Amino acid sequence: MKIKEKELEETLQELKALVGQLGATLRFEKGNFKGGYCILHDSKVIVINRMANQQRKVMILSAALKELGVDKMYLSPKIREVIDEMAEVN
């Protein structure tokens, strides 16, 4: 799935909002890594390389949300499609 450039920021903001609903923390850090979901001191944390482009951030965040379990949550059809397709690509 290719998201149009102008829709990337909006999609990223919607995905970020889901992180809080799932009780996780989202961190954008600098380093030599891609990012993903992990558990740190009993806390759910999603870490994304801040140097990644918007498309990559959406892909990493989608895969992490899929891993956290958004299957039983209500999501707009657009966001559900983004998560399902981007998580597979990652």
C-alpha cells in the first residue's frame, strides 16, 4: 500500500493516538536501528528511529500496533487497512 505524501502525517498522527489507547509509550530516538515494539521494565514501548522517513515510521508503527493487538479495537477502515498492509511489508 502506498500512502500519498500529504496523507502520511495524518496517518502517523492517527497511529500515534492508538499507542496511548493500548497503554504503550512511543519514543522517537536517534541511533542505528529501525525500531519496533518491546517491553522495558514491565512497560510496553514502541521505539522508532527519528531519522526514518514518514513512510518507514508508519510501517514500523503499524507492525508494532499489530503486535500489540488492535484486532478487537474499533479502527476506521482506512487505518485498519494501513495497519494490516504495512505490518506485512515491514
